Amino acid sequence: MTSCDVKMSSPNSTSFSFRVAIQMVYLTEMHKITILQMIGYRDRTRTKGEVIRLFQEKYPELPPISQGTVSKIEKQFRERGHVRQLKKNPPNKLSDHHKLDVMLMLEENPHAHAKP
């Protein structure tokens, strides 16, 4: 989520401002692949402006994308070789029972390796 400041005036000339949360556009994996196809490759590439225009023509129901979005998707593809969203793995949590088993095993054999 991103936020921005909004300033408004009421009919009696009282002005006030408030912060509004804006949800960023979520692009699906297919949208990102479409952007990569629109960019092109080697000597047949398009400018970011052209990609933005083409994307808006193809998906008029979505808010316009920015040059930064196009750059991030291109960079992600060059670095990772894909545009899938990486899953965040939760920290490895061991049950108290498993921790006790590991401690007992290490007590009996200090050179043993414990794998969950």
C-alpha cells in the first residue's frame, strides 16, 4: 500500500488535508509476460513509453503502469529469468517435542547432525 496527501476545500473556504491509502495495481504473471513481450529483445525493442501505451490499449480496465513498473519487470526478468512472485518462507519453527529430541540426540552424540 502507498499513501498520498489530499488537500480539499469546503464550500465555506475551509481547507483541510488528509492521507489516503492507495492500493498499488497488482499485475498478474500473465500481465508481466505481456509487458516483456511488448518490450521485445535485441535490436527490436520498444521504449518504455511505447510499452506503457500498448499495455494501456490492451488493458484499458487497468490503471496505467509507470516507466518504473516496466523497468522493474525487465530487471527482475534479467536477474532471475522469470517474473513469478517469490514466496516468502516462514521461519522454520520446530515443536518443543522436536527440540527436545534434538537436544537429547546431541547429548548422546555431540557429532551427530540433526535435520527436521
